[in-house]
Amino acid sequence: MSTKRKPTTLTYADKLEAIEAVKNGLKRKEVAAQFGIHESTLSIIIKKEAEILKKQESGESLQCKRQKIAEFPNLEQCLFTWFKQCRNENISVSGPILKEKAEAFANSLKIKNFKASNGWLQNFKKRHDLAFNKICGESASVSKSSQEWKSELHNVVNDYDPNDVFNADETGLFFKCLPDKTLTFKNEKCHGGKHSKERLTILFCANSTGTEKLKPLIIGKSKKPRCFAGLKSLPMDYEANKKAWMTADLFKKWLINIDKQMVTSNRKIILFIDNCTAHGDIPPLKAVKVQFLPPNTTSQLQPLDQGIIKKFKTLYRKEVVRKMIADMEQNTISSSMFFKQ
């Protein structure tokens, strides 16, 4: 008994290749056999050549086998055109940003029953052959003593209210770097450009309940950066040195200021920090008790390393991308010139 052959579904790229083979003089029977389809199917493909070429000219992916018709074609076309414009400008576009823009287009087009759900996003990516790709953190080895230290932690903080238990930690921010992942066409070569090495150091400090976040300390290279106009009114403290690094003198100055704040507020706090070289010279303090974390345990024990600093960097880069997109849409500046403003 003969078995029925499972039909082969070709991508649009395969269909164009089959059409080209026939144009080059190969017999239809040979071409059909080569692509595993019936001659009648090949004839239909040849008749639809103009339609397939139109897809190619519009920039749509030719790797799809068939496209599910979008429920909101006008919105789909606007969003896809916008996405291509972003990629042409080498702007990173994440799933959440794509969903956010889809909702904006829906409002502009007065589409009331549209929702940019995760399911919609997956279908949009399938229709246009998109993938989330990496564009060409902070960690440390964990000491065996970390478990012992955790067991002793209760005794260390026992005399302090949770609101008076603080953690401070520095991080480097390469402020010109964009997200290292973006939605792309699956066959697109993903180049993010040269990664800028310009950086700032940021010192964060917050209490264990999350109810009090002290002003971050930003350390840059320029003493009076143009972008920080009205520096004193900004919700941060700013220092500068040649390398934009935390130094023992800067940390000492910061600690003394925090101590003065706590004395004024009639508070006693405990401050957990790591044992980096910049933290080595602790001045006499009246209201702040400094407690060092065990060596090589910051990736596991440092509270601000448990996703808080990472979240800040994610939100920062998201805002940068939003600003780049806004500038692109207003045709005010190209992405390559964005950071030169």
C-alpha cells in the first residue's frame, strides 16, 4: 500500500529560487522534484511571482512559509515600517518597547479593541520573522564563609530597626552603551557598533525596607559637565576625577556627610559595604556603624547586587532608547549623533 507523501511547504525565498530555476531553463518537473513539491504547486508559485516580489521589495522577511493575516493590518503596517526604521538607525528594540509602540499606534488609529499582549507579540514576530538576538554583570566567586556569615547576621543587626540597616555599593555605568539585545530579522547580521568605554561610577545606598534611598553619588571625569545644568538642583551628589572612579578620599567624604545627616536626625544606623580598596580608610563616625561583608561574597550577600543595580541599568537604557526613538521620529538627529549632543 502506497503511503501518501507529506506536502512540503516552501519559504518565500525558496519560491523565488524555484521561479528563478525555471527561468534559467530547467524543466518544471525537475524543479518540482528538487524542491519536493508537485508540478501543479510549482505552477501556482510561478503565477504568484509578482506577489512574492512585492513582499521582497517591501522589506518583509522571505524566510516565512506562510503569513497569518494580521487582525489589524493598518496597525501592523505602521508598526512594521517603524520597526524597520529603528533597525536602519541601529536602535535596539525590545519586546516591551514594541508592545508600547503598538498601543500608541492603536490609539492614533482609534482602534479600541486592540491589546498588545504577549501572544500578539509572539504572532507579530512570527509574521515578520523576528528574533530576540544579542548584540555582539557584575559577578564574583563566592566564599565558603558566606553561609556562616548569614547565620551570624541576625546578631549583627539585632540592635537596629530594619529601617536603620543600610547597604551601599558602587557600579560602573557605560552611559553611552545601548541594550545588548534587540529584536531583529532572523537573517539580519546584528551589529551594535563600537561599544563606548565612557563611564560614570554611581554609589547607591538604601535601607533594608526600601523606604529610604539616599541621594546617589555620581562620579564623572568633568568637573562641570554641560549635561548637568543646574547641578545643585538635581537629586544626586556629583564628584569628579580623571578616571571617574571611587577613591578613598571621595568615599571618606561621602561617609562623613551621611554621618552628619544621621546625627542631625538623631539616628543610629548600620551600613554594610564590601571591602574594596576605596573603602579601606574609615573615619571616626558618631551615628554610622560600618560593617564589612566577607571577602569575595558580594555576588551572593550584597543586597544591591540582588537585581537592584541591574534593574536601574535596564531602566536607564530603556529611557535612552525611548529618547533615541523620539528623536528619530521627529527627524531631529540620527542615532549615530545622539550621544554627541
